[in-house]
Amino acid sequence: MYHLSTTIKVHLYQALVMYVLLYGAETWTLLIADMNTLEAFHMTCQRQILDIHWWDHVSNLEVLHQSRLSTLIPWSIKHMMLCV
């Protein structure tokens, strides 16, 4: 089994998962519930990358700090602006 560093895992997540997840996002009509679902998926992926479990009681802000990623909302808006 390969042991990848957290930095490489985050870069792979951004390159593979985020682009597939947000493919065609510029044409979506996002409701608040949809955005919350996407944000929850984004946080779940980061927690898996960092090997943080729910019983560790780590806040979302700490997860974002450790992964050095932002929330999905600014990232998706930036992505939508680049695709126009």
C-alpha cells in the first residue's frame, strides 16, 4: 500500500474530485439545500483525506485549516467565473 502525503492527497482531490463534482456548475441553479449538500460532501472528503473521524470532535474550521482548502462556495463561484 502506498502512503501518500496529505499535500498530494489534497492536490489529487482538487484535480480529480472537485472538477468532476463541479463539471457543468456554471449552468446549475443551486438552491441553498443543494449548496449545503455539496459543502457537506466537500467536508467529508477533507475529513477522509486527513483521517479525522466524527468522534474526534474536530470543527470544520480546523479541518479547513489543516487541509489548506477553502469552503466550496468561493471555489465554485471562482470556477463558474472562469468557465464563462
